Amino acid sequence: GIVFDSGSASLKSESFAVLKEMAAVLSENPGVKVHIIGHTDSDGDASLNQSLSQKRAEAVKSALSGQFGIDSARMTT
């Protein structure tokens, strides 16, 4: 899966294989658009968790765009 350190929006290196697979599918299907949703655990303040969830979704979008060349206009968070 796509994983992060606790309390962080930085992608862990073990996420690379899943991101690579996602990018391959998106490259093979240029008409497909995706909506990326981030999640956290329920510990801590709900508003901080919501913000972290959004940052995680943005990190995935950024990686797919920056590292794999997927058009960011095809992705929403």
C-alpha cells in the first residue's frame, strides 16, 4: 500500500511500487481521471487529522505527477 510515517505526509519508500503500478495504469488509460483520498488514524485532533489526510492525498498526486509524469489535471484530491 501507500504508507506514511505517523503524523507525516511524507511518502515512505515502500510506497514506490504501488505508485509505479498506479502510474502504469494511468499511462495506459489516458482518458481516466482519479480522485485521491488520504486517511489517518483517529488519534488526536479531528481538524489536524483532516488536514493531514488532505496533505497525504496531495503527496500522492505530487508523486504521480512529478516522478511518473501523470498530468496533474487528471487527478483531484
